[in-house]
Amino acid sequence: MIRNALLLCAIILTAACFACVQAPPPPGGPSPVKALSVTCSDGSAFLDHVKFVQNGFTPSVTLSAPPPGTGTPIDPNSNYAQNLQNAFSLAPSRFQDRLCGLNGSSLKGIYVNGPVNCTSFDDCFGNSWGYRVWPSQETYIAISAGLWNGACLDGSSPYGYHCYETDVLNAVLGWPNPPPTNPPRPQYSSANPDTFDMVILAALAHEVGHVRWFEVITPTAPGISGYDPNTFLCTSNPGTPSFFSYSWKQSVQRPPPWRLFLTREKRKNGFGAPDLHLLAPQIKDIDKAIDQGHLPAALIDLEKLYQRAQPWASYLGAIAPDEDFVETYKFYVLTSAQLTNLPITINGVSHDIPNDYLSGYKQNLYNKAQCIGPWI
């Protein structure tokens, strides 16, 4: 996933009318991404990219590649290799090619990043990252080795996909820990599929999404300044909506040069208003309610973000425009990998974003996913 430590955004890779009849997604999910001529469907080229870093590695501000000798080849008989290969086998073919570094992909290295035992879920997230070296444009990603020791908040075992997304949500929300008995914290349940392999695929897709942000939106510049995310249009036709117009009220800002895990977009160049959602509520209202201990009010607003009219792939995607891009990218990969259900209960109300999406009830999210699809 993303990181609790500093994330290099400069290098790091890092409307529709709902009263109208909505066009449903094609049967089976988003439009498929066609495989290119060279593929790595057996996963061997993917595992050749993967190294294990026992004590962890965090990129520096030097914009350089990991030093020679960082990590050791992944043990093909380890649980790490088995789950990585299983996750790889679930992915759409073009995403597989990206993980293998084929067909023009700049992805040069993938790390399972230690330490193995992290003290909290936030710390585990801090060991995950994705970045781009400039000017070589090589890219690297890492996912936390601590994920393999995940413990589900609802006590279920093994650590399935709904456990992972519940952890992500509660970390991003800043829900009190230990949680109060009343009101109950928001919690996902029994995804389909609900495996640890889906956890690993989600973590990989999120970090590749950060890589793709800069490769897609500012391919010929380092990404510190001088580019406009709003130029990411859904097609090349004149008048085509931008990706962000489906989610955000006005033109969005560039992400900061550094992003901490859980960081919201606050202001532009040190001053100005934060990016605002096209549809209420705003993240600042949920944050304020939680900070002041008004948890029932926070849950009322949170539940609204999961309603069918909303454009979000996840709560994390709603905190900033670059996370919106990244989480929509991840959502496209996962629904292409046959994720059909991820039910959540908030304030006693149930929602299921993948099911609603696949059933044709989330038009703006569908539009955003179709923007992302050609760039997988």
C-alpha cells in the first residue's frame, strides 16, 4: 500500500446524471485490456524482478535507484513467492506484463520490504512505496513483508482481503484505538474472493498506481512542478471530461513533493483552499468530527461516501486527487481479477462498491475506471 514514512511524490509514483438511465459495465466487469505480443503468463519473469529486503529500504531524496545489492532474490519456495505468484496469476494480462517489466514498462524492481515484524498496521504500511528515478525514468515498488503477519480486526483467519481493507479504512480515518464499543467502527466483511492473494494483488496494484500517476500525467518531466493533472482526459476527443471532473468540484492541484501516509491535500503552494469533492460530504468534515470525538456524526458522513451516486473506489481514494487516481487504478485491476463483492457496514447501513459498480449503479466510478483502463 502507501506509506507511513515519507513518500517521494516528485519521483514517487506517487457530471454524469444519476437521474438518467445508467449504462452498466460490460458483462464480467470493465472493458478488458488486450494483452500485447510479449507476455509473462507463467510468472517466472515476475519473480525474477522480486527481492527480499530483510531490514527494509526507504528511498531517499537523491532520485536514485536502490543501491546495488539491495535485497536478495526471493526464495522460490517461500510463502512470499507463493502468494506473489498466486496474486500475479489473478491479474489481467497487461498488468502482468507491467510487473514483469515487459512491453515498454519501466518497472525495474519489486521488493518485499522488511522488517517482517512491524508493531502496527501503520508501520507496516510505511514499508510500502513506489517511485520513479529521474531522469532515467526507471521505477521501483515495494510492499511490506509485515502483511504476511496480518491479524484480522474481526478475529477471522486467515488474513483475507476484507481484513486488509478494514485496516486501511480505519488507519486512514484515524478511528480511535482501542475502538469504542459504541458506535461500532466501520468494517468490511467477506469479500469475494476473500483471500490473502487478493491482499497482495491490491498492495501491488496500489503501488504501481503511484508509479503510473507520473508516467501517465507527466511522462517527460520529473513531477516536481510544471505539469497539470487536469490534462488527464478520458479520450483525445475535444471536450472530453478529465478524469478528475467526475470526483472533484474544480481543477485539482498537483500532489506535494513529499506525501506522508494518511496525508490529506491541504493547500496549493502553501496557501489556498483544499481540493473539494464534487458531491458532499468533504473529508475535512469527517476529520473534524473524529478529532472532536463526534464519532456518530463522522459515521453519518462516511456512510454518504459509499452511496451509489458517489464516484469513489474507496475512502482512501477520496482524501486527495492522486489517491483517487491510484485507488481507481487498483479497483480496475481487482475487478478485472474477478473481485465482485466487498460489503461494508457503516452506522448499521450496508454498501458494496464492487457489486454496485458491476451492477451498473456507479456511473461516475465506471467512467473513471474506463479512463484508467487503457493505462493499466
